[in-house]
Amino acid sequence: EATLYTYAENWRAYKAQIAAQYSGARLKVASSPPAFTFGQTNRSPAFLSNFPLGKVPAYQGDDGFCLFESNAIAHYLSNDALRGSTPQTSAQVLQWVSFADSEVIPPASAWVFPTLGIMQFNKQATEQAKEEVKRVLAVLNQHLNTRTFLVEERVSLADITVVCSLLWLYKQVLEPAFRQPYPNVNRWFVTCINQPQFKAVLGEVKLCEKMAQFDAKKFAEIQPKKETLSKKEKGGKDAGKQQPQQQQEKKEKKKEEKKAAPPAEELDECEAALASEPKTKDPFAHLPKSSFVMDEFKRKYSNEDTLTVAVPHFWENFDREGYSIWYGEYRFPEELAMTFMSCNLITGMFQRLDKLRKNAFASVILFGTNNNSSISGIWVFRGQDLAFNLSEDWQIDYESYSWRKLDVDSEECKTMVKEYFAWEGEFKHVGKPFNQGKIFK
């Protein structure tokens, strides 16, 4: 299976992942240890022999074929419908891909990076970036006046690339008043992010309610990290000492040229800072210790018979005070089309909840067939509340589901746990045949 090396939530990697959703290309994403550790794996000799720049995303096919640069990877993973089926349409797709890189990314980075605390705030640069973003949105708005998508009447690589380049803007700074003059762009952006193939990768995208501002405290916290990273990347002690002088030169150069966008090296440092997110406090730290050892149950579930060993073990050891059981059902079954895409929705949600694994277990099942399916599952969480609310990082997908806490002593709960854990039974509440399941553990 082909592998895409990246760090979590890298918008450049999203382009390739969404393209693969449309084309059906099989793609394994390596974005967390042990498969991939940003700053270590991409500095190893083995990685650098395939990808000399050490940048991510980086693609390696099961046949050994390697690619760096996100646009090339997304192009390779696309099908003809995404790339443009005639010389004219493929040139138009390329036009918008270039537009994203040259017109959207520089002002978006200059405006958004300071609000994430990974770049110093410069009022003049930010104001200039805002004006450039307005110009970009006006161009898009005019183009989309008579069109649903950027090229022809279906999603292409043009839409995927431009949406991904606008993602941070829409999430961080494009508050309702700012985006209001561009209704065609807003309609197109929302249409795209709600396509199942986009959703499987991006999850639920929350549009900005209030324009984010520069956070000096966050910037001060992240700065030491950036300096350490730069020192490592640029060759040890001396390079680290030169940094203030280099930064001063950069600032002076910026003033001379009056450019809003940060230089390329600074952009790389920002990418690095984005990847090395600070360690967050354990969201379950406030809860008392539980007698139920989740890992022990997971071992039984993985290695022994579900109905005769794992389920009895679960009920014998389950801590009713320390854990709760929930039923979740996907709220938009009418949007589900091909079953493999629906399964990718489940897989995408699981990937984004990686840090919840230690304190949760779930069996989520796809029922039905192409264009007539539903998704539902049983989740076990530490604590008595819906765990997604404990961390902002876990809230991307959960609102797409309706949630109901089950009475652990009820027959309904016992039956659901048995059927969903074993992937067999009557599933009376569903009314569709079992198709396939996914386990979160």
C-alpha cells in the first residue's frame, strides 16, 4: 500500500488525501509515531535518500516510486476527471493550482500565522495581507458567479487545491462580516467541504465566528521551540548564534521590499512549529482512577473470541462509575454514496481521535449498500460525559452524529454491546444488513 508521510493536520497533505478519496487510490497516512515523527523521521538518512529536501508531505508507492511537493502528489493520486479530461480543462486546473500557491498562500500565511502564535505580528504586513485576500476572494467570487465549481460542473483538483489553501483563512480569520461580500465563494467553499470525500479527510470544518488576533503569550511559548528547531535544521551551535542577526536582516529586507508574505525559510519554520504542537494537559486528569483496565479488555478483544471471552470479561470488569456507554448514529445517511467512501468517513474520524484511544473503545458499523446505507456505533468512554467535549481537537466529527447515553443495566445496552462488539446479531433498530465494521481501540 502506498504511504503519505506528513504531520497531523497538514493542509498540504489534505490535497493528496482528498484526491485519493475521489480516485479510489489506496493510501496509508503516516503522520504520528512510530510510523512518522516530524523532525526525526524526515531527517533520517533513509528518508533523505528518497526525499532529499526532507519536507513533507512525501509520497512513496508500494512499487518504490517516490514524489515530494504536494501538488505533484495530489496530481499523481488523481484520476482523469480530477486532472481535466481535455488539454483545455487540464490547463485550467493547473491555472487554479498555481493561483492557490502564488496568490492565496502568501497573504494567507502572513495573516494567519501570527494568530496561531507561530510568527511575529506586523501590523503593516497584516493589513496588506488582508487587502490581498480581499482581492483573491473578489477574483474567485466573480469566476463563481455562473459556476458551481472552478472548472466544468464537477469537483476537480482545482477545487481541492484552492479549498485547502483557503482552509486556515476560513477557520481562523474570515469572520461573517469579512466574508459576507463574497457569497459565491462562501457557497462554493461550503459545498466542497460537505462533499463526503472532503469530509472523510477534513471532518467537520467550523467556519470562523470571530476574527482571531495575534496571541503574544502563545508566540512566546512557541518561540523557544522554533529556535531549537532552527538550530538543529541549520547546523548546530553557530547557526543558532547567527539567528538574531539573520532575523534582523530579514526584518530590514521586509521593510525595504514592503512584502506581506514571510520568506520561504520562515514559512518552513512556521510549518515546523505547526507540527510540533505543545503537549496538552490530559483531558481526563480530573477523573478518579478506575478499576476497569481498558488495555486488558482490548487485549482480550483483539486476541480471543468476542462472544465467549471478550464480552463476558467486559461486563465482569466494567466500572459503572468510571465509564459510560454511548450510542452514536450518523445524522446524514442521505449523503452517503459509495460504501468505501462511507467507510473512509469512519476511518477519518478515528484518525483524528488518535489521542482519545487510551480512554475509549468503539465499534462503528456501516449498514446497507451503495446509496442506501447508515453508520452507527457503540462507544465506551472514561467518565460519565461525552468525551468529545473535553478537547477541542476531538470535536471535528462528533456533531455529525446524534448521541444517546445508554443505561448500562438495561437489556437494550447489553444487546447492543454484544451485537456491535461481535458484528453479528439482529440489529433490530437499524433495518439494513451489516456491511462492514471498524474498531477504535
